[in-house]
Amino acid sequence: MPSKEEITEVLRKTESYLVNVLMPFWMERSVDRQCGGFLPYFDRNGQPTGETAKTYLSQIRMLYAMASTHRAGYGGGKCEELAVWAADFVLNHLWDEQHEGWIWIADRRGKPMVTGKVGYGQVFGLYACSEYFMATGDERGRAAAERTYATICKHMVDTRNGGFFELFQPDWQLERPGRYGGDRKSMDVHMHAMEALTGFYEMTRRPAHRRRLLEIIDLIIARMLDSKFGTGYIQFTPDFVPLPAIMFAVDWGRDARPVDGVARPLESTSYGHNVEFAWLLLHAADVLGQPRDTYREVVRKIFDHCLRFGIDWECGGVLVEGPQDSPTTLTEKQFWQQAEVLVGMLDAYAMFGDERYWRAFRTVHDFVFSKFVHLPGGGEWFERLARDGTPIDDALGHGWKICYHTMRSMVQCVKRLERLAEKAP
């Protein structure tokens, strides 16, 4: 069992980094005072790259990051100011007034460039706008969340098979099949729909929204997790038959391409996504007023699978993905999986009291602070590292990578470490 002194030391290091390094990196460098919103493009030295396109995800995630950090009590009002700044740009430029829904990419001034509808973007809008209202009381946030929820229900719900369709043309016609994704569903979007509905229900407390949240939780557990290992498949047919996961045509992040350039193996699972789902599920239980033990065995399988196959006990950190039933041969490490596993392993330790979870947390935490956090560049995390910590993609920020994962992780870790320190002998 870790001592109170050990927990307190990690707590102080984490919170000091959050307040004195990570928050200032984004609050001082990313604000676009000329055109509104944020410019999140930074090289390994923390210098702007000159890119100016404003992806919806970068702007809406900045809205969430600033709102949630303010709500957690940080920033002395500055995070609230930047949340309002983010809301001004997002609400004024990125909503499609003609067809409804959030567009995908705009130019620096907010002129739409890619207007297709991406389900991930819609549910994240619900998540961020709900958080923004709860953090600031700005009624624009509540109205935007309500409008987004209505649009999701109108255009994304699959009334035949349940869950949500995910990729659409600008007027909400389903995209073409194959690489355009119109015939696929994913655990990713449904997990983030659960996350968004948790925040939305926390804001509204309406019975209908509670039922929708429980419906998505039940669907994920019943249809998207492997029955033996409890881990998630990545993509599915509309009626939830697992499929080898392909890369979609729409520009969407900087994840590594499949080894064969076509599709990930059917049994491939993401350690970071699984653990992120587990801790978000426990948070949903809290908001629903359910005992966390309601999902005890669901999350235990996920945590234990990550311990066995995902944590790199030799070099530190957590690996990206691998087979459900054996060690992975893919040894790269990406920033966001580290962020989510840090939170999840603290929840696992608090819930089960097994010291392996604390050791896993320390293994990832130490690797993050020694290898991912790039202090010479201002203190953000590299995008992707080799197993030993050598940078492969050394960007500190880009159109799909801002402080959403890193800042949220630090805030959530501090909360959990404070509770563990209070209970430690």
C-alpha cells in the first residue's frame, strides 16, 4: 500500500505541473486574438508552425478544457474568460444554420471548409456545451447543448438497431459505405456519446435524458465488449457485428495507420480507449446515483486486461493497442492513452485496493513526466514516442491535439490523489 507521503508527493508534483506549466502553455500561446478562437499548432520547441485551419475538434475541445478546468477551481477566472472566448468562436462560426449540426473544419476566420457531419463532433458538442453551462452559467451553453441533443436525436439515431450512425454528408444523408464510413459504427463514438449524455443529464436532470444514458451504457456493454475479455471492439456493422477497423476518408487525427495500410485485425483493441471507457462509466454511475459496484465486473476485466497486456512494465507507459488475448507487437506509445490510463488506474486502485493498479499508475506517471512532457518546449506532451521514449511525432499541438486529454487527466488525477491521501494511513 502506498504511504500517505508517497501519494502526497505525487499529488503535489501533478498539481504543480498542471497549474504552473500545462495551463500556462495553452492559456498564453494558443489564443488567436486576431480572428477569435485558438491556434493550437506547436512544434517540439513550443513555437507556432504557421498552420491556421480551425478544426472543429480543436475549438470545441478548448471550450471543454477551459470550462472544465474553471469548474474544477483552477485559473483564478482566466479559464472562465477563455471558455467564453472559445464559446464566442464556436457558436458564431461552427454551427450549420442551414442543415443543423456542427461542421468539421473551418479556416482561421471561421469560414467553413469541410461541412460533412461527423458523429464524434456532434456528441462532443453536447459534452462541451453542457460543461460550459455548468461551469459558467452562460445560457448560450445550455441552449447549444439542447440544440445539439435535438439534432443528434433527429439525424443520428438508428431506430432499427439502436445506437447511432456516425458519418454523414453536409445535409445529413448517410455517407457512402466503405472508407467513407456510412455503413459502420464504432465504440469510439458510442463511448463519447455516453460521456456526453452523462454531462447533459447532470445539467438537465430530466428523466428522458437519464433513460437515454442508461440505454447507451447497456448497448455498449451488451454489444461492443468482448464477452470473454471485456475489452472493446473498434468498429461494427450497423447491427453491431465486429469488423476489422479501417481508417476513414474524413480527416480525423494523427493516429498511426494499420500495419498493412488497410485495416486493424478484428481482435485488435485499444488499451487506452478501454480504460477511458471504464473510468467514464464509473463517473456515469456517480451522476446517475448508482453504486459504482453496479459495473464492478465490467471495469475489473478492462483494468486487468490493461495490466496484463497494455502496461509496459519494463520501459514505462502504456502501449497503444494489441490483440485481445495476447501481448502486442506494436510498441509505440501515444500521448492520450497515457492520460486516460492515469485516471483509470487511480479509479481501479480506489475501487479494488489492489496495489498492482497503483504500480501501474506510477509506471505510467513516471514515464509521462520523464518522456512525454517536453519542458524545453514549454511543457506539453509529445504526440507519439517509441517504446523507449524517443519521439516519433514530436508535435506538441496540432489541429487534433490540444490540452483536452492532458489537462483533463491532470485535473482528474489531482481529485483522485486528494481522496487517496485523505484515506491513507
